[in-house]
Amino acid sequence: MKTIDIKHRLLKACEEFVFERKSKVLDALTDIKESLFDESKTTVGDKHHTNRARLQIERENLGIQLSKIEGVEARLNKIDFDIESDVVHLGSLVDTNLGTYFISISMGATEVEGKTVYCVAPNSPVGSALLGKQEGESGTFQDKTITIGSIR
């Protein structure tokens, strides 16, 4: 399989991962909105106010999660496979002595063509160790030396 095809499969896996997370948060927000509407029908004193306050806090927390997910979506949208570079950048597929990494989002391991590829964000510890480096250069990750074999 060509490198570009592998990258597209990895990107699609990342997009599906983000879509699932976003869907769960949006569903939870809908549930809270409905619960808040139901709570407004009931006026049973302190319990009513406590439940409403709890739901409001949950809604705020979900709003923060949604904002972070949208930031991850924006990072995925910035990946451009037409950019060729000798240094590791967003969208690079990097073969190292510790494994193969796709610089994208923090999603973890996925399988492509029977090979494990780790999807990592550029600002993650391993992403930071690789970002901006060229083939043959090394960085440090979890007290281990990570050496770049190839950048695709």
C-alpha cells in the first residue's frame, strides 16, 4: 500500500475517533438540556435548586470538553498531505526505533496493513520529541532515546 493511502486511512481513523467523542458529548448535552427543562417544571425547594446547579455544572464541563474536541477537529483539518518536508511535521508518518508514529492527534494505537501505528499529537511527549527533527536525528521520550529512521 502506498504511503499516501496509509496516511488517508490513518486520518480517517482519527476523524472517526473524534466524531464518536463529539457525538457522545453532544448527546450528553441534549440529555442535560432535557433534564433542565424537566427540572424547571418542578419547584420542590432546595432539592430543585441543587439538581439544577448540578446540571448546570455538568453542562459547563461538557461545553469545555466540546471546545477541546473542536480544537482537535481543527488540528485534523490542518493536515495537508501535499506538503513534503524533510522534517517531522503535522501529518508526518514517522518510522522510529520505538515504532511508527502518525503526527496528528492523541488517539493511541491503530492497525494499518497489519502494522501498529501510534497516532500522537504534536504537543504530546513523543510528538514533541519528534517534531522538527530529520531522519537520523534522535530525541528523548520517557527516558528512552527515539531515533527517526524515515519520514513519510
